[in-house]
Amino acid sequence: MTQTLLTQIKDGIATVSLNRPDRKNAMSFEMMTELVETATTLATTKGLRAVILTGSDNCFCAGIDLESLMSIAPRMDEVRNQILNPPNGAAANEFQAPITIWSTLPVPVIAAIEGVAYGAGAQLALGADFRIAAPDAKLSIMEAKWGLIPDMGISQSLPRLMRADAAMELIMTGRVLEADEALNLGLLTRIADDPLDAAITLAQNLITKSPDALAASKKLVNGTWGRGEAGLKLEAQLQAAIIGQPNQMEKVMSVMQKRDPKFSY
């Protein structure tokens, strides 16, 4: 398996870097698997007190890897089955787990965002407990570009952060947000000239607190804000009804061919 993540642990703080700089850290299926494996390992790492998610080469994540997206076209029935049927005992399916797993860690998770956080990258950042972005960073819930809905745990993150109408506008349009607007909408915790340094400072502050209190605080917020796990099932049902259908494929082809889409109604 290609190593798409780099993980370093120092003084109880793990820094997990998305490591596909030649693709602006676009999220491949390999990266999704490694995100779950890394989070699972960190969850049982003795002495861990905080996690920082960041991207190599001054970019967080440009979204889903286009080659990965196109590779599923010949196996749509299999993909729909994966979307609708999480592994036994799990609430999140294989596409949601790389994002939602970070909320299950008993320690704070901080996303340090430079460059862009688009599509899957935005959902990964939203899956963290805190988001610190550079002044020139850009965010977009971009799945509408490909005729899809965001289905990687968005039901768990957005309801805790912003109004329903504002969230719907971002989901429907896929428009790109500058950092200051993202902050005003509640998608960012703060803006900093050096997001990684600011994330480290925040982590160093948090690890001076009781680990029991931090874990309980995280459970309190995650357990009482938003719809809870029922939202994951709804995400899956809605996406399974869209993905691979004529209008979704037409949207993909129109983007690749740089033309206006011709939808059926």
C-alpha cells in the first residue's frame, strides 16, 4: 500500500500529515484506508494527548482524487452496497469512517489548514474538533461539482457549526469560501498566519488539562449537538440513490470536457 500519511508523535502530540503533495494531497481510496488505520492506532497509543491533522507542501487537501472517483464507474452496484451497508456493528460506512473516526478519539483533534480544503478535504477538516486556517486558505463543500452530495459525515459536523439554510447553500452550490467568510459562517475556529504553529500551541495548552475532562467534554458536545448517528444512514441512502445515475455521470463528464451539462428531467 502506498504511504499517503506521515505520522509523528512528540510530547504526547501526534501530527498526521496528508502526504500526496504531487496531487495537492487529494484523497485516494488508499488514503481513506490509512486514515482509518492511523486513527485506530492512535486511539490506543499510550500517552497520546492531542492530534493535529495537516497537509504536506502547504496544502491541506484538494478533495477526492479524480482517478479514484472515476475508478468506481464500472462497479456501481458494489459501491452502492458499500454505501448502504456499513461493516457489522459500525454506524459509518467505508466512505464516512475516514472522517467520522476522528470524533471517536478521546483526545482533541485539530486541523491546521493551508492552501485548500475542498470536498473530502473540507469534510476531513470539519471532522476535527478545531480548525485553524491560514488567512489565504480556501474551503469548499465541493461535491455538487460532481453531481453528488457530501456524504462523508457532513451530517455530524455542519449541524453543530452553522444554520441549516447557510449549510444548504454551500452544499448546493459548492462555492469556494475565503478564510474570513468561513470563519464568519462558523466553519473555522480561528485564522492564524501559521496554522500549524497555532495548532501546536493550542495542543500544548490543552494537554495541561485533565485528560478525563477533555474526553468527557468531547463526548458532551458530540453527543448533544446535531442529529447523531441517524444522519449517517440518511447520507448513505441519499448518495446511493444519486451516484452513478445518468445526471451524476453527465455532471462528471461535463466538468472533464469543460462544457455545460445536459441533464434529464
